[in-house]
Amino acid sequence: MIHNKISFLIILLVFSNLSFAHPKDREQPLKITADSSIFNYKTGVDIYKGNVKVNQGTTNVSADKIITKKDSTHKLTSIIAYGYNDLANFSTIPGDNKELLNAKSKIIKFYPKESKIVLEKQVTVSQDGNSITGTHIIYNIEQQIVTAPYTKNNRATIIIDPKAKKS
């Protein structure tokens, strides 16, 4: 019973740090479902496998596998979502009067300490009729900067809808 409570607290700490989500999401219950889970208290690495779903308020993550890592002080250092069969998906409403933000890719990496999301392979990010696609997209949450770095074999495509609401 104590392990279940500790596991729940660790999961809560991991996902409540997703600062790009609506602020009210942190107040909502967190639900994680997966076919299997491994919690390694010694290394700080937790693994969720098989049809993984994370829901908290307006924030939803779905993936085939999610790995979380914490440092020696139990602070979250990364969350990596993998889409093997289907693309990993992240969606949220980032704030009041904001439209749904949806991101899909083979790999979605969250780095809370650096306030950064890295999307890799078959990336699509869309919100309110605007979108960006490519093989590698980096989003700095704090500075609100989206970067599509140069890749040798693929170009980023940005679509801006002139009818989209101004945020």
C-alpha cells in the first residue's frame, strides 16, 4: 500500500510539472493508464508501456511508451513519449481563451527544468488553423520560440491561417 501511495505521488510530481498546460490543469486529478509500469526508485527511471494514456484537465498524452527520469533530489529531468505503432500525441488548452494545441510525432521529449519540448520524426504541431510540420521541432516554452533546425533531407513547412484568432 505504501508503494502505491509513493508511486502515485511520483507520477503526480512528474506530470504536474508540465508548465505549458493550462494552469488549472495542475489542480485536476491525474490519470495514467498503461498495459505495464516499472518504477525504479534507485535510478529514478520509470517506464510505462503499452497504450499509455495520461490525462489531467485539458492536457492529454498518448503513446506506446513513456519514460520519465528524475535526478537524485527526485526532481523531474525528462519525460520521453514514444510512438511506435501510431505517433505519440500531446494536446492541451494552454490557457483561458486559447485554442487547443496539438502535437504529434514519433518522439516527444519534455525537459521541464529547461522549459523545452523537442519533437522528432514526422512532427506536426497545430493550433487554431496554424501548423508547422517537419522532422525536428524545438519549442522553448518560457520564451515562446519555435525552432525548426536545418535537416539535410527534409524541410519544415509552416502554414499560417489569416483567419486564425490572434493569441
